[in-house]
Amino acid sequence: MITADVRMVDLEPEGFGRLAAILARRVYAPAPELQVLHRNGEVLAAVHPDDGLVEGMATRPFTDVDRRAAELLALTGVARVTMLDTDGLEDLVGEVNELAVPGRSQWELLWLARELWWTHPAVVTVPEPPEAPAWRRVVAWSRRRDADWWAVVGAWEGDELALSVIAHVGMDGIDVLTSADHFGPYRPPRSRAVELVERVARQGRVGAALLCDLADLERVVDSADPIVELARVVGEGRVLHHEGIEDLW
Amino acid sequence: MMARPVEITSRGLRLGGEDGEEMRLLSGEVHSWRLDPARWPAVLDAVADLGFTAVGTYVPWAVHEVVPGRFDFSGPRDVERFCALAAERGLRVLLRPGPDCGGELPGSGWPRRVLDDPRCQARRSNGQPYLLASATHHCHPPSYASTAFLDEVARWYDAVAPVVARLQYPDGPVVAVQVDNEIGFHFQANAYALDYHPDAVAGYRAFLEARYGTVGALNATYGTHHARFSDVDPPVDGAADPDPWRIDWVAWREEHLRQAIGTMAGMLRERGVDRVPLVHNHHPRTEPPIDMGAMERSAGIDLCGSDIYAPRQGARAVRDLVRHLAGSSKLPWLAELGAGWLSLPWLLPMQVTPEDEEVAACRALLGGLRAANVFMLVERDRWFASSIAADGTPRPERTATWRRLARLLDELDWASLERWAPVLLLENRSETRRVAARDTLGTVVPCFSQVMPLDDRLTSIPHDDTDELRQWERGMAEALDAAGIEHDRATTSSLPDLRRYEAVLVPVLGALDPSAWDRLLAAAADGVRVGIGPRLPSLDDLGRPHEFPSAPGVELLSEPAKAAVLAPAPPFRCAHPAVDLVCWSGGGREVLVTFNASAGTVAAEVVFDGRRARFEPRWTPAPAVEGEGSVPVALAPWAVQVWEVSR
């Protein structure tokens, strides 16, 4: 979806920072998870999110890993228990290594690695692993399109354009990541938000656009399923402008 | 040894010999190859206008080697033209030709063909290459012991060193050259993750031979029966009670980094880069495998600094790193003082506002740092929020901090001031190597949790000693901070001149390098107050029982909080826990810098001896305050204030 040699230029000093702050909440979301490292049922260590390394029930040997995970979930009150087979983890690392092929971007590698983590036999977790992230659907959606188009995202806070992220999609994926700054100094007010799309359209075809209030963008990013939440926001008529994204959901 | 045309001083650089020009080293990073060359003049004009004395730039291997064996230094890669333009504007240049560059380059600046060469790749103990997640693209980074890799580096240096050499002062504006970038096993501190490349293991065995002399001496220490050094395999996992075999491996990793930098430094010197200092920068870690003091003194370079990127909440991390640089280096220098941030929101999202940059820059440059390279001063691909746009247009909301700082440093003649820091707090490297030797899961630990969400606390074997050591380290530092006693930091493995200090503190659970003990005793005999705790040393750096000479001048502390008792009273004190003070004086003048390290507004009192004093604010406009014995100060959230004090 993003090419390895993507150019990231003319990003808004403040706006991109705000996007980073929003995404940081997702990337560093508190995940109260008990992790138990074991070798074939012999526990080597267990770490609780708040208490650090713990003993007791969490470190007693077991024969049924699924049952032990469920017991610990009920006992500790954490949001997730993950049992890690230390020998299997080495295999997992090898498989992650194999994901690191030259043409694959960092973004895709990280997401594929996370999917592998939740599905690998060395990792047993309760409750069910997090659902497949939205990115797969976004990638599939973007690949249904021809190459050479722009995607525009703009978010307003009050009347001011608070942040914009504009991407050019080429043959192999996103090859330019930029912002409204790249298209000139003018930043349209909320009442004329669509002018942002019109300015980009002077440089090439706009294949997708989402213009909304910053609070709604944050709501979408913070949600468990951003595509479902985006559909809801659009369906409720809360966006300022959208085009080309209806087949995302 | 003859003096070079450019020498490092405690305040910056001296150009042209004993009576030469004293130069403040305040540079801004500008990636020339990423900008339109037609814009270079405007960009450099903007840099000079802000008061910077130099620019820094990588000279990336992968950018200049356009096809294997052919190098291009033309157009946007024309380093000489860029340097000439800088010189026309009175700017000196810090060149950074790698081999590693970072810089959000696809392969960190190493050519893809080198990264994909199995002979060059760093290895885990199971033979697997190590996956490093980096800018937009991942790679299997190289082993700095690999002869195949070092041969490739030599070929790169054959091409770039003549270009660099021509540009050296006094014939050109280059006043320093950086060897490699942030060496340190690719940010992976786990003792058993890297590097098990066959050439690295051979180096480890040579290290053991140099240390023990005979395999019999090694066997006596290890309790083994090896026939030869080549039979000794490195450890691949930790132990709760580390043995000499594991501690030697941890120590070797530190030495390995120095050997790598020393080898590359030697290559550059042999190729004519011999008139300016060679420098290196560590990422902001001070514990094993990093030893900045030892790197500076024994790796064939002239200066070792560090890098830090911190929003306002990280101001005290900046403070502590600057303290370490002040204690470990002849010139406390940040090779990368963060400004703006890399545009990789899916890996390391961070917001950096103008206020964040002011906090970090002031905490560094007004808190003890003497030299810095602002990274990135000028925006480029894969970076946002720099002070100067890629076309040379300054962003006033961001350039204001640099302009004001440069002016303040001039107006207050900062170079003539000394920071009051009478105490040295040491990291006991013998103890921290034991902590490192307790690492585990070296074949699994990922470079970042985004690659694999493994809880970091699982990668170290728990031990009461580790907890006790951290308690003492933290407690001693907190005691000094609570008492308002500014201090330097260093490690026992690379001690500075201890007689510079009135008190030296070091946590000791039992292990200590006997040579460090001798230095502490000598300092105590010279009148330095030496405080250790919780116990007297009884084990050497390998954990073997050792008879340490008695210590008449050394004070055994019963608790970390007692650390402050050994220190002199500070000239200025503030009881508010969020306020840090740094006191400066020289030539009959006193300057006090106050930092509010909190998100709240602070109203506090600065207390001093009974004479009446007037505090004139020099950073944020405000009325002067006067008082006898104390003055009230009000600090906005995260705010800095500089006071010129007259009594």
C-alpha cells in the first residue's frame, strides 16, 4: 500500500503532529494484558501489566494451555491473557524475518507481523485475538482502483483546517505523502472545505476524499473498527464532504 | 603528537592553533542531497541568520554509490559545492559519512546489496539475521565485526574520504567528521541478541586471550577445561547469578563497539581525514553496552556525544543525559538535539510543538550542554516540523527559540560561565554488567514492540540484586535532586578526573572494579568525599571474591537518601519538587536557570544566603524580583527562566 521509496514532503508542522498524537493513542493504547512465558507447560515467567513479574497461580505448571489462559483471565481481571511458548517463539521470529521482503513497506510489515503474532501456534490468547485490522480492507479497496490518483483527508477544528493528509497513489501504492501545504498557502475555512479537494484536483484526479471535523476524525481513529465507525459518521451526515470511499464498507 | 588545526576544547572548537579562533559549536542539520540545489543558498542564509555557527549533514553511502563501485558527487550530491556555499556564509561544516546514517533512509544509508549479503549480516545466536524496523523499510543490518562488511566500508571510504579531506579546515569549512552513527547493536541492548556473526565470535575469543593471556588462566576463572581460546563459545542466554563467562561477554560487547569505531576512524585517518576531530554519537542509553567515556578515550576518536529527541515531558531525560555528557566527555555535545520529528506515524508517532522544542533546547543548552547539532533544522523528505522549510523559508514560531538562544549565549558570554556541579554520581559498571548478564530471550527479543508485542519485562531474569541496585541508583539521584544539588554522571569503567568534584557517589552491592576502587581511594585521600552503599565491595568486576584495600576516606551510606549529606549546600535552592535549578558563575557574575518540569503553574521561592539580591529575567520578559534570603518565582507550565543575579 505504501511504496518503500515513498516521498513524505511538505507535511504540516502542526497538523501532522496532531495526527501523530491521535495515532499515538492507538499505537500505545494501554493493553492490560498478562503474558506468561512457558516451555511446554513449565512456566518461566509471568508479567502482570500493573504488578510486573508475578508468582502464584500464574507460574504453576499446566498441561492444558487454553484452560490455563481462561483460568488466569477469570482470576486476574486483566483484559487479555497471552501464553507464549518460548520454543515456538523462535519459529515465529523466523517467520517474521521471512515477511521482510525487499518490496514490502514498513507499514505492511508491522501489520503482517502483528497478524502472525496472533495466529501463530506459539501464542495462545484469550479472549479471541483482535480482529483483522482495517488496513487489509483499505488495501483491497485501493487495489480495486486504477493507479495515479489522489486521496485527500482534511479535518477542521472550528473554522480552521487543523490537519490534512494527502496521498498520491501510483502503480505500486502510495508514492507521495503530503498535505495542503504542498498545494499552496491557502487553507479553506470549514464552510468552503471542498475547495481543498478542488485545489488537489488541479494536479490530478482525486479518487477519494474525506473532509470532516477533527473530533469525528479522532472518533474514527480511536474506535475498535475505524471503517465501521467511518461508515456510521458518513451515514449520520456528519462529514463535510466525501467521495470515492463508499465502497470501503 | 602535533596539534591538529582543529582541536576540541571544553567550550567548543579551537581553529588554527593555540591562539586561534574559539568557535561555539552550534550547528543545524541540513540534508543537502534531499533539497533542490538551487535552494541551498537560501537555506544556508536562513541557517546563518539564526546564529548557528555550522551545519551538519550526512554523506550517505547508498545515496552516493549510484551503481556498485561507482560514486556520484554531482548535482544534489555535490558535497563540495554545498560546503563552499556554507563557507561563503561563515558557516563551518560537520560531515557524517557513515557508513550508517539513519536519517530515515530506506536502508539507513547502507546499500541494499551490502544489507542483503549474508556475509555482512549481524546474527543472533541461532544464526538468524536480525530484523531492524526502520524508515519505511526494514533491513537486516550488518555486523560491525564482519570482515566482508568492513571491506565494503573501506571501499566506500576510498571514494568519500578524498572528498572530505579536501574540505578540511583550513582549506575548507569542515571542522569535524563523524564516524558511523549511533553504534550499539542496532538499538538492541539485550546482551544475548547480537552479535554472533563468526567474525564477531572470533573477536570475542581474541578479547578473552588478551584478557587472560593463557587458556589456563581462563579455565581457572571459568572452572572449565578448554584446550584453546578458539574452543570457547559465547554464552547465548542469561543466568540469575551471572558467572565470569557471561560477564566477560557483556564486557566484550562494549569493547566490540570501540573496536569497530576505532577501525573505521583509522580508515578515515589513513585516507587523509587527519586535520579535524573525529566524533561519534550514541543513541541515548548510558548503560551496557554503551560507555561514552570509554568510547571517547580509547576508540581512536576525539569526542563522543549522544542524541536525544524529547517533547516537554521528557525534559528530565534531557537533563540526565546532559549530566552524563558533562561527566563523561571533554565537551558535552549532542550530535542530534531533536527538532521536529520523523514522519512515520505507524512506528513512532510523536507530536513536537514549538513549546516542546524550546523546553528541550533550553534544558540542554542552559543546563550544561556546550555544543549541539539541531536535527533537523531544515525540513526534508520524511521529516516534519523543522524550523526552516525546504525552500529556506524560516518558520518564525519555531526559529524564535534558536534566535533567542544564540543571542542569550552571546549576551551572557555563556562560554565564560561555569556550571555548579560539585558532585559526581557514578554508574557502577560492574553491577550493571551483572544486570545485563541476566538478560534472556536473545533469539526472540524484537527491535520494537510494534514488530512483536512481547512484554519487555520478560526479557530479563528477575533478581533481588537488580531491584536493590535500581533502588540505590534512583534513590541517590533523587536525594541530590531534592536537595537542589546539581551533579554530573559517569561510569566506573571510564572515570573522569575525580578531583574535579567535592563528592563522588557510587552504588555498590558487592561488586566493583578494583582499579575503580583504587581511584576512589586516591580521590578520598585528596579530600574528595566518597560515598558508597549499601555495602563495601567484596567482589571484583567478574564477581570473584576480592580483598579490597581498606577505605579510611570512604563513607558507607546506610540509605540512598544520605547521598546528599556528602554534598555542599547549593548557592540557590528551591523546595518545589517540579523546579530544577542550574547555577552558573564566572568573572564575578551569577546566572541562575530555573526549569519547571511539570504541566502545572508553579509559584515557589528561590532561597539563597542572606544578602539582598536582585534577579533580572533574561529569557521570558518579566519584572525583576528582589529579596533578602529569598525571592518569589512564578513559572508557567514547562517554562524556563534565566536570571542574572546581582548581590
